[in-house]
Amino acid sequence: MTSKTKGEAEKLTRPVSFRLTAADHAAYLAKVEASGLKPSEFFRECVLQNRTQIVARQTVSKDWGRLAYLFNKASNNINQLAHRANADHLAGITTEETYTRILAELHTLAHYMKAALKDAD
């Protein structure tokens, strides 16, 4: 049994083109960019669904994106440390005081990271 992602009738095979003045083209491209869609997706959304108002998606800076990526990696490490601290505590390797301090520090790190993301832009 073969799986088909789209039926033959659903494939995008029919091109549509039209001409615009330079000013209209600039306005069109500005709306496309603000929508966050590709030009063809934008056009289909407007025409086929009678959408004349496209809600602009919030854009984020490259710095914010990189910061979010790095914090995602660090959050994974924080989670691993918390898991290890919990396992060691349950096994009796660490004391209650050490366990509580580790979790408090990890919680503080996570709090500062979230605050930094909010203040990034």
C-alpha cells in the first residue's frame, strides 16, 4: 500500500500570474512580508478564502532567535541536572540540604533565563 500526500486533483499544478505597477508591487510585497507567508500562499489565502485582511505575524530578531536556541539547549542541560539530583537524592547519595540547594539554584537559573528572553527585544 503506497501513501499519497496529495491526490492528483490537490497538487498545485496551475500557475496564475498578473501584472502590477511598481507602486502596487511594492505594496503587495510589503503585505506579503508582513503576513509571514510565501507570496503564493498569501495570494491563495486572499483569493480562495476571500481574506482581504491578513494578520501580520510578530517578527523576532536574529539575536532573539539565537538566544532562544541557546536557552533551549541550556534548559535541556538544567533538566538533566535536576533529574540527576533527584535520582541521587532518592538513592541516598546526596543529603536533603544539598538536594534542596541544587534545585533552588537550577530554579534560579531557569527564572533568569526566562526573564532574559522577555527583555531580549
